[in-house]
Amino acid sequence: MSSSNKRYEGKVTIVTGGSKGIGQGCVEVFAEAGSNVVFCARNEADGKALEDRVNALGNGRALFVKCDVSKEDELKRLVEITIDTFGRIDCLINNAGWHPPHLPISEFSVDDARKLMDLNFFSAFILCKLCLPHLRKTQGNIINMSSLVGIQGQRCATTYCATKGALTSFSKALAIEEAANKVRVNIVSPGNVWTPLWREALPEDEKGLKEGYALGEKQQVMNRFGTIEESGKLCLFIAADATFTTGVDHILSGGAELGYGVKI
């Protein structure tokens, strides 16, 4: 990764879902910029491996905490460990989430919708509440990872789009509330960023993988996927540099939403 001149040195950042994908990009970019990063995920092996790789670089310290973000008591423990270890919180990145397989609404149960809302929305709601007393002390900031489809919708993804639309609206409302406390709240809405979740959605065979990847590339006017590093760099810019920005949905899409196209 390229040098980011330690512009977040001494700060403390929490990243959920940080062991892979966009969360991994945030962990790596923020640590390179000098931030101490506490990140969580359910997969302990992946988390520990990333912790070791980041710490071997000698920039900001990375600390992995095993955590299921759908459980409030584990989120409380995440915040407690962060404060006990580093004494402050400057940035919270609510990134953890999941996109279920594409299905019509008739194939989603009410329980499916509730569980996805717990994972994709209520985890962020709870962690914002837990971190805000500390963020107010540092005049820090929150970045909530939404999605382009939370704005424009997506075929056979009613539950996912609902969770991301809720997160976007919540973030804007929270930005209004917390402005008086000098805490900024922003949103990042990725389109097609190449992540393990995207890979899992494609066929296993080489031909199907290549065809699926090529189709994914063509959805952007830039004719490529975004990267996890680009995602992390946008979040670092919001946290470190965009200090007159709050309540803004930063679309990271390569222009996927631009222009008319065939819908059916």
C-alpha cells in the first residue's frame, strides 16, 4: 500500500467486520496512516492473521477482538477492550454486514428479515450508542457502511436494501443530533467492490467465474471493480481530512448509477 503520511497518527479506530473485504481495507489503510485499529469479526483465524500482518509493518497497532456484532453484550465488550487498551475512540467504522442470496420476497421469511436487520442495521445502531460518549470527548466521527442499492434498490434483494436504506437514513438523522457535540456522522455506499462476498456469489468453475467477473466489471462506467484499498482510503479521507462533512452519503461506485440502461 502507498504511503498515507501518518495523518491519523495517535488516533484510535474501531472497524467491525474487519477481517476481510472492505473492513480489511479499512484496517490496513488506517493502520498505515498511524491509527491504532481495533477490529472485530467472527472468524478468529482470519482476524489473528490480519492482526499479525498489520503489526509486522510497524505502523499503527492492530488489535483483533472476536465478536458477533448481532449480540449487544459482545459489542459492549468490544468497546470496553478498546477503552481499556487505548483510552479513547476517534473513529467508528460500522462495516459488518451480509448480503443474502438473491430471492423474491416470497422466499424470505419474516425471521430472515429480522435477523438481517439485526446484523446490518441494529449492530450499527447499538455500537453508535456505545461509542458516542467516547467520540464526544475526542470530537471524533462515525462512518457507516451502507450500499448503493440502499439508494436505488436491487432486484430480489428486498431485505438487504431495507437494512441499508435504514442505515443511510439513520446516519443522516444522527449527524443532525451529534453536530452540537462536534461528532461527524457520514456514510459510504459502495457499489461493486471486489470482496470475498462478491466472489462467493459467482460460480465455482473457471468459465462461470470469468463470465461473472466480466459482467460485474461492465456494471460500472469505469469498467472495473473497486478495491478494498480504495474503500479504506475513502474512509480515511472522511475521518482525517473531510472535517466540514457530515451527514453525507459518499458513493463509491465507479459510476454504476450513471446513465440509462436495460432494466428487464
